[in-house]
Amino acid sequence: MTLDTLEVFYPTYHRWRQLYGGMQAEEAKRLTQLEKENGRLKKLLAEAELEKAMLKELAEGNF
């Protein structure tokens, strides 16, 4: 199959190839799962840090 048949643009193909070049399909799926999990954990951490800062301000009486 060619890129034209799949309706994939050349820059998209080269970006995918650069990201997933030597990986097998299972490895690429696992990478995607890990990236999603990483994003979820970063969001949780940001929320926890925000809550911690709010509690610190309340304890100091700066509200």
C-alpha cells in the first residue's frame, strides 16, 4: 500500500516514522498507554499541589 492509497500525508508519515520507527505494534500501543497514564498522573499531581497551596494559605490566614 502507498500513502496515497491510505490517504496519509507525507509529513504525517515521516512524523510517525520518527516517533515509532523501530517499534513493533505492541510496543507502540504500550507507549501510547504510558503517555496517557503519565498525563493523568501529572494532572493528579497538579491538583494535589494546588490543594496543598490553598490549605497553606488558609493556615496562614492569607485569604
